[in-house]
Amino acid sequence: MASLTPAQTAQVASWVAAGATLSQVQTRLAAELGITMTFMDVRFLVDDLNLTLVEKEEPKKAEEPTAEAAPAAEAATPAAPATGGAVTVEVDTIAQPHAMISGNVTFSDGQKADWYIDHQGRPGMTARVPGYRPTQPDIVEFQTKLDVALRQAGY
């Protein structure tokens, strides 16, 4: 893991305080400070600095009444997420053999992909439909929800 100067540490702390996710911190470290880190290294950095990631609960609260009204319909109907634009992320109970942790994601258009983080902390994803590429907003939502799912799973 790269060693940060006090100024760089303060910059990371300000990003986290402003609500940045681990993925966003990773991207900004590379873009703004020229420091390349794996996702897991960024997690460790935030932990080492005793920073607390800000949970963005507002969008979920707006969706809760509709989610409670028809949870079975959303699970049974792949077309349902296409209307609401919801991305769902699940973590596998047992990781894929090549991965430290793995799971799957359903994008807003109903397409699914398997994701993983390998033993070096590198992320990867395999779409179940060859050639499928999720939209940029779906990727951002996936990264945010993956971060929350990993924290809830204790990673």
C-alpha cells in the first residue's frame, strides 16, 4: 500500500467526509494524486485512518414503501427493475474458487452479471449475456451498492 503524506491523508479524509464511496476514493486517488491502489487497499486505508464512510440512505427511504408492497413481484419479474432503475447486488455465501469474495448483480434493465474480487484485491465482472455492457449510471449504482453489501457482510 502506498504511503500518503499528511496533506494527501487530509484530502482522503475530506473526500470521505463529503460522502465519497470507496470506489470514488480509489478513482480520485489515481486521478488527482496519481496514486494507484486496489479496492481492498483503499478499504484498508480508510480503516487505518479511522474514517467512517457516509451512508446515503435518502434514495432507499423513498423506495421503501413500494419495495415492501411488492417484494415478491420484483424478485419474480425481471422486467420490474427496468421501470424503476434499481440495481441489486448479492454476495455469495461461498466465494467462487478464483475469488476472495464474489456475488452477482442485476442491473436496471434486468441483465445479470457475476462479480468477484480476486485474492490480489482486483475486481472483475462477467456478464451472463456475452457482450453486455451496463450503463454508466448502473455501474456507479453497482459500485455504491457493492460497497454497502461488502461492509454489511463484514469485508
